[in-house]
Amino acid sequence: MLLEVIPLVIGLLMLGGLAMIAGSMTRDDPRTRARWDSRFDREARELRHTDATGVLTCRRCGTSGSERAGVCPRCGAAL
Ligand SMILES: [Zn+2]
């Protein structure tokens, strides 16, 4: 039972460390934070765009890909 909990605790510690590193980086350099914000905005816009054009499921591997791209993002098959 204890052995099952150890990987979970290690994972949580690693996540906490990464969050602290990311937080200190964005806090130290406002330009870095602005870059992250603009990147997030761009990705959010692309997500909305994908939703507007529709999502198709790959017949070969089952991965969802945007209809506009025309090919599966994982295996490259035509959708
Ligand atoms: Zn595929």
C-alpha cells in the first residue's frame, strides 16, 4: 500500500517544483510573462477556429484532427 503511494507523492513534488520554477520565471521577467500571455491568446484563438471548422476522427488510429488540416496529426492519414 505504501509502495503505491510513493510514485504519486514524487509526481506531486515534481509538479510543485515545476510550478514554482515557472512562477519565479514569469515573476522575474515581465517580458517573459507578456510572451506567454500572447502565446496563450494565439492558442486560444486557434482552438476556437478549429471548433468553428469542425473536427474529424481519423479512421486509422482514432485521433481527432481539424477538418481544415485534412490529415491526421498523429499518423498523417487523410481524414
Ligand atoms: Zn490517424
